[in-house]
Amino acid sequence: MSPPADLAAPHPLTHPEASTATGPSRPVLRRIAVFDSGVGGLTVVGAVHAALPWLGIRFLGDTARLPYGTKSASTVVKYALQASAHLVAQPVDALVVACNTASACALPELRAAYDFAVLGVIEPGAEAAVAASRSGHIGVIGTERTIATNAYPQAIAALNPDACVYSAATPILVSLAEEGWFDHPATEAALRAYFGPWLADPAVRRIDTLVLGCTHYPVFKPILRRVLGEMLGRELALVDSAEAVTRRLAELVPPPVATASQPLAEGAIELLATDAVERFVRVGGLFFPIAKAAVQLVDL
């Protein structure tokens, strides 16, 4: 079985400062592009901005066509190529695919299209899950398409062949996140409806780690901890792909060097949406402080 797309060798980060007369050196990352099917990718923007505040970030939420998780793989590839092409029309040093579905379906095409680094969220999330799990029993929740690709089990197996991975599609959580219903009776009802049959399997009940396989899902951490704690009688480690991909970015590149005459400035944040800007601002503000940047409507 071939490795999942997100485990393919990444392109080296390219930047004018990436080489010297004495040989190659680690590049300096100045500006990245990030895209997702909706506002959920703002969890990645927030995590990256908090950890690497000097980075400029261009984010596009394809709100006109969300969710990607219910689309065919070929449609997801087409949408991902269109979204990324718009983002990188202005120079960037790297592209972060802040969508688990697009990471599972479109990374080979995206990496073939660009000569800079293209990072997905699945491989960093898999690494974090393997590191967090003591028992090797790992659960994954995500959209229908992400789960159908089997990308997380493959990525986890590549790191720990003895791991047991149990997956469940929980697509309605995307809509609940987009509504801003992070701790709502409807959200709790959906979680119990999904987890009840899933956790009825004694094997699944052995999980000690749960991968939040959609960038919309980290907003549900408090209610997930409470509901799963009640259903299992113990806590699970929750793996947030936004935090995982941020760690990967931080590992790939060093921060620019600040001097007394040139202190590090905070990177500019640009937010783009393909539809419903008012809703993007209202709901997106729950994921990320929208006041840091104006939101622009774009047509792909």
C-alpha cells in the first residue's frame, strides 16, 4: 500500500535567503498562504499567528462551496487548486492546506503545481496522535470524505504499525461550528448520536487519544471533553491539527533575526472569503480575532 499523500516528501521551503556562498542554509519564512473550505481554517491561522507572530498570513475560506467533506475527491482537487492559485497569485513562501479533506485528496496535485513547501494537516496530526497515545488505540473523527480516504489510519500506521485506529465520520459538526454552536444542546445531541453507536464497540472504547480530523473541530474541545468523559468515565487526549501543523512550521524554519535597528514586526493578516462575508466575520470572529484584518470577498 502506498503512503498517504500527506506523508510524501515535502518540497523544500524556498526563499531568497535559502542559500549562501558557502552552501544551503535554513530558509527564513516570511509569508504563508492558508486555505480551508470555511472559517474552520482560522483555527490554524490563530495557532500559527500566536506561535509565529512575524509571519504574514493570507487566508482564504471557500465559504461559497463548503463543506468539502461531502464532495467527490475529484471535486475537492479542483476546488483546492482554484483556491490555492488565487492565494499564491501574490508571492508566498509556503502553502498550508488547513483542510483535512483537501489534505487527504489534493496534496499530490498541489505539490506538483508549486515549487515551495505545501503542508497538509494530516501527517502532523498523525505524528501528534502517535506521540500522545500510550496504548496505541487512537480514534479519529472527521468529515465523510476525510474518513473515506483512510488517510489518518495510513499515516498513523506508517509511524506506528502496531497502532489500532478507529474512525468515525461526524460531518454535521462542520455546520454546527459554522453556526457558532460550540456549546449548544444541538451540538451535544449530535455528539451523543455519533459517539453512542461508535463507543458501543468494546474495541473503540479502548482509545486513549482522539484526533480532531477537521480544522472546525477544535472549537468543540470543551464539550468533547465533557461528553466523552461522561460516556467513557475517563479523559481522552485530544489532538488538534491546527496546533500540530503549527509545530511543523516552527520546526521547518527559524525565526528571522531581530536587531535593535530592525525589531521583528507582527506579520500582516489578510482574510479572504468566497461568499457571505458578514457571516464569515460573525462566525470567524469566534475562531480568530477578525479585527486584526479586514475580510475581502473574492471570486474564484
